[in-house]
Amino acid sequence: MQDALNDLLAKAAAELPAVATRPAFEAAKARYVGPNGELTAVMKRMGAVPKEERPAAGRLVNETKARLQDLLDAALRRIEESELAAQIGPPVDPTLPAPDAAPGSMHPLTLVREEMCRILRKVGFSVADGPEVETEFFCFDALNTPPGHPARDPQDTFYFPEAARFGNIARKNPGEKYLLRTHTSSVQVRAMLKGPPPIRIVSPGSVYRRDTADATHSANFHQLECLYVDRNVTVRDLKALLDHVFSSLLGPDTKTRFRPHYFSYTEPSFEVDLSARHLPKVNKEWIEIGGCGMVDPAVFSAVGYDPAVWTGYAFGLGLERLAMQLYAIDDIRYFYQNDLRFLKQFST
């Protein structure tokens, strides 16, 4: 039996390295280890081996089977590598120019963000940034949103586990939780805590809310918010700024209007509507574009400002909503799919 097993291994070692295709491999595998294969035939002779010799013969069979399997595995790997190489094609010379020589372009959300920041810089605003991981103080407490407020509902907010730690994000209060920021208003709080007024900042960035994705909603989207704090700031100043921003962005015929609303960190608060007859595919007299209001005195008290001395306004909007109106985009998910057919429309 040992001679038969040795002959079988020698035959397989000579044949299998030359097998080049998957059908040839399957045929060879069947000849060696299939139900009617040569190894199976040798194993059937175990019944004729004397009882005292069967343990040694069994070890030889198992060793032969393992070595034969190694030869089969090596042959299959070589065939798979050959098939993959055929799919990939010949090697690419990285020094050659790219086949697509078209220039790159900014993402549509980046285009809208940069244009809004450019307009606001011209009237004295500076761009401020902050962390996307926040604490409850910066995201809620300092913005007059106490525990129990609906905005803090775990169903609407991405909280981190209580054991989470972030070395660069310090807690203001013991026991408060970490979360992904739900608005860039947290940047305004951080800016006010850095020093006294006057402050005039714009804070664009990513925000996160637990929302079901559809044509108009996303769990991750982008906001742009503004804050102006000084002496004797009024609603008239706020309205004048918004008129200037949207007429600069969308044309001189653009108008804005305020509707009373509730935000916990501004009082009075307003929804901002935009005249939209001249925008592509909108065909409405007015559309809602954002929210605004005068900073609530409770917010000033939380950051150490005297509300009897300082006043200010804040407004914010979703960049996706603005870009959808500006470019006549009907599904917010297009912004995140990295589809070149969509993105190339914005190349210049």
C-alpha cells in the first residue's frame, strides 16, 4: 500500500502544477480524491490489510491525503490568480497620464458653503470651527435647552456610551454625556466663552441627527450658522443682513420674510422664508430656508455676558436645502452617493 500511495503522490506532483484551467482542475481533483478516484481506490484496500498493520497504514493514508490536498490547493490558487490577472488586464504604468483628463471640481455643497462664507466675510464675519463630538453643555445646556427638552431625546440624538472618553473634549459639568453635535450652534457657545464681544462669526460644518434617510432627510447633513453680538443689535440688523446675503447669492430680486416661531436659544424667534419664483423648478412664491432670532438672555448668562449690556442675533440654515433650491436638485441623497454623473455637472 505504501508503494501505491507514493506512486499516487508522485503522479499528482507531476500533473497538478501543469493544470491551467478550472475545468481541468476539477477533472484532476475527481481523478485523485473523487468517489471513484485513485486515493479512494487505495483506501478501499484497507480491509485487506492485516489488523496489526492497519494503524500504520491509516497514518500513511492520512499523510498522503493531506499532501495531496496541499497540491490541489496550490493548483487552485494558481488558477485563481491567473483568472484575476486576466480580469485586471496588463500592468498599468503609473507615469502615464490619466485616461480621464477632465478637470476636477468642488462638490456642490462645498460650492454653496464657500460662496456663503465669501458673502459673509465681506460684511465682517469670520469663519469659526469646532469639534463634531460635543458635550451636553455646549450642545444643549448653554443654549437654554435644559434636560427633558425634546431636542435632547435619545431617539433624535447620537449619544456615545457613558464610558466614552475624548481627551480633546473636556466636560463642563460632571456626568454629562458626549454626543455628535446636532447643530453648529455649539461653535457659537465656544466662541463666546473665548472672550468678550463684539463677536461676528459664521460656523459651517457637519451635524448629526437620528433621522430616516429619504429624498429630503439625512442623518448627517451640513449647517451654516451666524452669530453677531454687540451693543444695540436689533431685529432690523438681522433682517438687513439676510436680505443682503440672499440677494447676493440668488439675485437682487430675492426677498425674505419672517414668520414667528420657537427656538429655545433665541427670543423672539422666526422662520425665514425666501421668495422663490425665480429659482429653477421651484415655482412657489415662498419657501422656508432657515431659522433666526435674537439671542436669548439666558444664553448670554450661560457664557458670562451681561444681557443688560449685550444683544445679538443668530441665524442658521441647512446647506443641503439651499443647494437643492439653487441647483434644482430633488433628492438629498445625491450629495452623498459619489456618482460622477451627478458631480460632473458642477465642474467648470
